[in-house]
Amino acid sequence: MKKVLLISANRMKKPYAVYPLGLDYVAGCLHPDYETRILDLNALSSPDALEDEIRQSRPDYIGLSIRNIDNTDTINRHGFLADYADIMKRIRQASAAPVILGGSGYTVFPLEFLQALSADYGIAGEGERLPELLAALDRHEDPSDIPGVVTPGTSELRCIPWKGRMIRRFDPDAPHIGHYLTYGGMLNLQTKRGCPFRCSYCTYPYIEGAAMRFFDAAEIASQARALQDAGAKYIFVTDSAFNASYDHSAKVARAFIEAGLSIPWGGFFAPTEPPADYYRLLADAGLTHVEFGTESMCDKMLKNLRKPFTSDEVLRAHGKVLDAGLFAAHYFLLGGPGENSETLSETLLGADRLDKAVFFFFCGIRIYPHTSLYETALAEGQIAASDNLLEPVFYRSPFISDHEIVSRVEAHADGRLNWLIGAGESKATRILPRLYERGHSGPLWEHLIP
């Protein structure tokens, strides 16, 4: 039986480390045809340990999962290409096995990453196509006709959503599990793939497709119980928006109750108008943290960003969350097309109306291919079609500078701890480690709510 080593290249730990859920699904589609092992760089003691682990594993194939392209922060900008090049160098020093790139970040720039890292192959889109690629390589066949597969000769590519079975293989005894259980206690869960929204800046519809594909609610609840039984103290749902389908998410909540899930959980939500008692049902099922992708409190900007709600709906959704006794956070993306001093003022004053919440302000919007924001930036001459956007490039509103946006947000925040610019790393890195050391679990941003 041939061996496959799946490496999670993500080493971001601020504000907290993210469990590599996608590789569980890749391992699930490979089992039992290959001996598969997951190696998580977040759980390694040092970069040198990577080479030791590869030499000990002696894999026939190596999959390298690229989740993040950069830190999406205009203030402390940092692209990760150099980090991935270093990882690739270490892999090549330790093994002659073919290296196959994949992951959500890779899917956005599949040709660019393959060339920049000199990898052998790549899979754009969902990793469930890996068995077909490996089977072709085992037969010494050309895999270039397999949908989503990238080779050094690939010049054009279209990402096609996977329509087959999606099976998660969670191994509670895997070495990397302990890292997440001891530092924050958070493990991840996915209830569906695909996003029906058309937000101007977002790559989710390209990576996963626009049509939602639902996992069975009872199976999701069974997975949640497996995470709980493994020692998880908190579950984060990784869906682009958990409530994109109110019907399915309510079924998941009821399944959690029936399965006896007793640990708290949270996820990303769209601040759209919820059905009656929706958030009370989710609270009964263990939901504690609601993270809204609000982006603006100005209706003009919400329209420009192609958000499926208005500022009034944000206020009503927020009120329903508080009524259910839940913690609320709102993420804002400032500086998009049409942003000016007046629209910014409207957002800042609107945020003041959102009581008992934490706010994450991102001052500048990262430009990604396959989005309408990319087309806008192209039409405005901010970028050219030939530009390589692997290193972070941000949209610039012609009516207000990033510097002014940051200054205005800082002045309006007036030292309030619950107003964070970027991911809030400066505040989070001071607070989170101490709370984790004291045994606290979960995202913990609720401790910033006044």
C-alpha cells in the first residue's frame, strides 16, 4: 500500500490556530486505498522537525495544503509566499516524492503557486479529486485531463465543484489533535459547501461553487459528538455563512440537541432577517458566538459590495442575537468602491448602535481573481490583467485613503477595547495566551465586550 503524507502549511496562530479541517476530508476520500497521515506545521516544535517527520514517513506522495495567501492586513502587510517556498525547500531536501499542492488559498492562484514553488502537480478546488490524480500517476498516465488538476504545462483552468461523496476522517489519536485541545480547545466542523451570495470581494463561490451542497444533519451531529468525545471544548463551524440556509442550519441545531452535544460552538453568519426564534433554537443547541460578516453600516456601500442585506436588517439580526443571550461580533471591510468620508461616518455611527458587541475593522480590501472587485479594479486601472497578485494588493478608493480610514476608526474608537483594527493582533496577543493558560477555551473575543 502506498503512503500519502498530507501537510498543512498554515502556521498562523493569531488570534488563534485553525484546525486543518480540509485535510480530514482529503484523508477520508483516500482511505482505505492509501496509508494516509496528516502533518500539521502548527503542531511541530520547530521548522527543522518537518524534514525529520518526512524522512521518517517515507511517503510515496506528498500533499501540501495552502490555506492562507497572506494576512489580509493593510497595516502590517505580510505575504506568505516566502514561507511556503521555505517549506517546499525542506520537503525537497527530505524526499523525492511528487508534491501536490491544494487548499483554498492555492485554488485562488493555482498556476502562480505551482510555478512559484516548482511543485509537481496541483488540485484547484476540492481535494476529493486527489484519488483520481494518484491513480493516474500510479498507472504512469497523464493526469492533465482530470478536472481541477494542474500540471507544469497547464495554461488555463476552470474550477469545477466536486459532486461526489464527501467523507470526513477524523482521527482523535492523530498527533496534531493534541495541539488544538491544549491551546484553546477548538476543533472545526463543516455543515455544507458552496455559497449562494455574490459578495464583490469573496472567493468562496469560486472555490466551493455557488450551489449549496448540504451534509446530512445527523451525520454532522455525529461528527460534533466525536469532536466532543475527543476532548474539544469548543467547535467552530467553518461554513462561509452558517445561516445561508435557515432551513438546513435549523436542522443541524436540532440534530445537535438530539445528539446530546454539550460543548459551545460558533461560526460566521450573514446579518439577514432570521425566522422567529431562530437564534433561540441555536442557543438551545449550544451556539454561543455569532460572527457577522457585516462589512458596512452604509446601505450605499452594502450595495456596492453586493451584500444581501441592508443596515436595518443588520440591526434587527443583531437584536435577535442579543435577545437569545448570545455573544456578537461584526466584521467590517472599509475602503471599497465608492467609500468616502460620508459613507465611513455612516458606518462608524451605525456601529455605535450595535450594543454589546466586538468590532473587527479591516481598512482596505484584498483584491483576488475571480471576483467582481477584481473586475472593478481592472476597469479602474488599479491593476493590470498581467499583474501577479500573489503578493497582497488592496483596492484603493479614489475618494478616501487607507491612512485616513485608519485614523478615523482609531479616533472614533477612542480607546475602546472592543473596537479592533485588523484581526486585533496587538490586543489579542496580549490577552488570549493568558486566558488559554488559565484553561479558557473558544475564540474569547467576548471578553472584550464592555
